[in-house]
Amino acid sequence: MVLNFYAGPTALPAPVVEQIHADLTNFQGTGMGVMEISHRAPEIEFLIADAAERTRGLLGVGRDWEVLFVQGGGSLQFCMVPVNFSGPGDRVDYLDTGYWARKSIAEARTLGRDVAVVASSADRDYRYVPVAAAIRARPDARYLHLVTNNTVEGTQLRRLPQSGIPVVADMSSDLMTDVFDGCGCDLAYAHAQKNIGIAGVTMVAVRKSMLERIGGHSELPGQPGRPARPAILDYRTHAAHRSNYHTPPVFSLYVTWLMLGWLAGEIGGLAEMGAINRRKAAALYEFLDETPFYRALAERDSRSVMNVTFTLPTTELIRQFLDESGKAGFAGLAGHRSVGGCRASLFNGVTEDMVARLLDFMHGFARRNQGGTFNG
Ligand SMILES: *Cc1c(COP(=O)(O)O)cnc(C)c1O
């Protein structure tokens, strides 16, 4: 049995995988496999509506929020956000906290928005996140976009800034991992493959009042009468068709629906999931801090609960660590290519027992390679 610490797609909880096995050939007594049923069939229409309902329940938001499921991953949201809430030349504000934040900024620039980076952690190699109080948005900007968990660098923004303008949060790697701050943001999105399922579907939770801000501005200046944006890129299209405007990724949606059921049922809600996730991360950071052979990469106040980035004294030891951990049955411990070193991703599907076994391995590896500590 391989222990999966990949940064996404990643491990699913065992009960979810067992349910998938059963539903592959006979979904809820239909006699059909779940991925063979039409998206217009009542079973699937129910599943999509129920996934939205489960999402509202877990996030603790009411009917004033719309829950949408779309395709295209986190990356398509980098484009949909500016295309819905701003026009060419409009002011839009961004936080620059790392790899994914930079990608979101690049897309807004490609679309010709007037982008301001209102806070950045580039000065210290993205090893920290700016404190909420230091973030000042332009009052006339259409929105402030930020990434709550920086999957690549292993940092996390725990308090959202009070910016006075709508806040849009890329929560691709931490939505549904702890209680949701519904007051702190107006739109939160997350693809499923990190904490809430498999690749193919992206959850968008958005205040209905935010949808009313979607403008009639066109991407094609001087052509009045044309639709402002392609229908498939307009959040209102997906809201009006209850996330069933065109053929949705039925199987991915189904897995997300199961994950949401597992979170609410077996786990007992996001407060409980948050407690488990914080225990997993604390065990790993504590070990890293007390073992001079390893060094955590993120600054203490900014450490991510989801992605623990760390390094070893030499590149040779890193190579050896990755090689031996792979042979010992641990998958996905290499750091992102832009950062190097190592990374253990502790998403919802990773159990406390898996973390304990990783710590055993890391302890043994340090002992076998004694003498290789950091200088100073
Ligand atoms: C993984 C990730 C993305 C990219 O998502 P895709 O679904 O691959 O497009 C975006 N943002 C964050 C924070 C991520 O961790």
C-alpha cells in the first residue's frame, strides 16, 4: 500500500473509494454505472443540486450564496474572474504570494485589465504571506484577488483582509479543509482534485449580490449589442442552468458529492476536519523544528496546514531522501520544480496515521545520515 502525499490529484478517503467501487456498475439501484447516466437524468440532476446543498451546509452559508460547478480547473477561474467582474482597462487588485498568484495576475494582464499588485511576498522568496492589516486595495478597484493557500511554497493566509472592495479567493488547496470565513470573501473557488474529489470539476461559491455586479462591458470595444462575454464564461449562465448548462463532468461531480457527504457524515463537519488537519500539520512541523537535519521552508507565522515544504542539508541528501522514501512506499514528496526541496501535502484524504508513518521514516532517515546537519 503506497502512502500518497502528492500535491494534487491526491489520496481520497478509503470509504469514498469503496463507495465508488459499488457505484461503478450500479448507481443507487439504477442498474447503470454512475458515469454512464445522462446529465439530464433525474438521478444526476438530483446529485448536482444535492452537492450544492451539501456545500452550503458545510460552508455555513445561506440562500444568498450561489454554489456553481464548472470545468477548467483553478486556471480557468484566473480568466473567468476578470472577465465577469471587470472590463478592459478597469482596475483590479491582486496579492502576489507565489506561483499560482502570479499565474492569476498574468491572466488579468493578458485581458488588458489595469492590474495592481497591492501586496507581495516576493522579497523573501514567498516564504511568508503579508499580514491582513498591511493589505490596502484601491477603493475603485473592481475586486481584490488572493490565493489563501500557496500550494507550491507552503504558506497560508489565515485571516482575510478587510479591503472595502469585493474579495475573490482562490481556495483551490484549502476550501473545505477548515471552517469557512463567509464574511471575509464574496467569491471562493476551488477545483476538486486537492481536497474535495478528483480533477474535472471546480466549485465556485459566490454571493448572489456579487453576481449582480457582473457588468455588460464587452471584451470587444465598439460593438454594442453583442453579448458581453461568451455564455460559457458567464457565471450567471451556470447559475441559471443549475450547473447543468452543457454536459458537466458527471463522474467528477459525483466524487465531489461523495466527498461532501463524507465530510459532513464520517468527519462531522469542517470544524472537525480543521482540527484533524491542524493536528497532522502540527506533528510534522514540530518534528521539523526539533530535528536539525531538516528545515521547514515557510516562515513560522505563515506556515500552511496543507502543504509542508522542507529541505535537507545538501542536494545529494534531498535526492537520496526522495529516492529512499519512494522505495519505502511514500509517493509525492518532491517539492514543486520552482522551489525544489521536499513537500508533504496533507490534504483531507491524508490520515493522521499516514503522517505518523511518514514521521517514522523521516526519523530513521535522519538517524542513518547523522552528521549531515545544517551549518549554523
Ligand atoms: C493547483 C492550483 C491551481 C491550478 O489548478 P488547475 O485545476 O490545475 O488549473 C490554482 N490555484 C491553486 C492555489 C492551486 O493549488
